[in-house]
Amino acid sequence: MTRDERLNNINTIVAEFCGKFGCRVSRQGEFCYIEPLKMVCYELDFGHACRMNREFMASVKRWKPQIKLNVFVWSLLHELGHCMTWGNFDDEEYERIYKKKARIWGTKATLPYYRLPDEMAATKWAVEYANTHKAEVKEFWEKLLPEVDALFALLRKG
């Protein structure tokens, strides 16, 4: 199977999972959620931004997860959490949050980012979902992991 075929398989698996929540997906760019499009963006570079990953995982542990998952799955669940908690804040609160985000972006201080109300709400949702849907989340990862492993094996071969 080619690199593009593996990427398409991965995208299909991620799209099926996210589609259960009414979200579309894109593997372009970094992990993020785009509300007007109800789109979860994801990346496959599991080693990217290691410090940021450590700080993100510290924010996950704050909510006491009862299932062990890797940073990719937690990140994906977190972005879905943005979709599922979008209505928790009014427009004025989002404006204040995004002003704070604008001050944080471009700095190396990522820990304050994960303490913002919308980020904490998304992470809390992710942990609560994973804790109450362990079998479903495990099944998703077990379906996705062989495709990711096969893709990385292809990339290592050159």
C-alpha cells in the first residue's frame, strides 16, 4: 500500500470516529477545532512539540483519566471536546478567552493556555468521555494504530 493510501485509511478512521459527534476532519496543520465548520484538524507527528505535549498531558491528568491513551488520542478527544462544549461560553467570554490566547500564542508559555476556560472544558469533556466510553475509545485506537504503524514503516523505508 502507498503512503497516500495509508493516509487516506487513517483519515477515514478518524473521520468515522469524529463523525459520531457531528464533526468533519482535516489532517492539515496542527490539532485544532474550527467552530464555524465543525472541523477537527489533526496531525500525525506524535513527537512534535514534546514540551507542549507534556504540558497538555499534565492538563489531562488533572481530570483523573481512568484509561491510558497516547497523546494523539487525547488530543483528538480534546478537540472533539471543543465541539461538544462550544455552547458553554457566550460570545463575550469567547472574546476574552481569544484575547488571552492571542497574548499566549507566539510565546513559549503553553501551560497558561491549557488553563483557559475553554481549554479546560474541552479537556474535561475528553477525559469524561474516555472514562465512560473506554471500549469505544480502545476500539478506535486499535483500528487506527496498525494503519499509523504501517505508515511510519513506509516513511522509514524512504
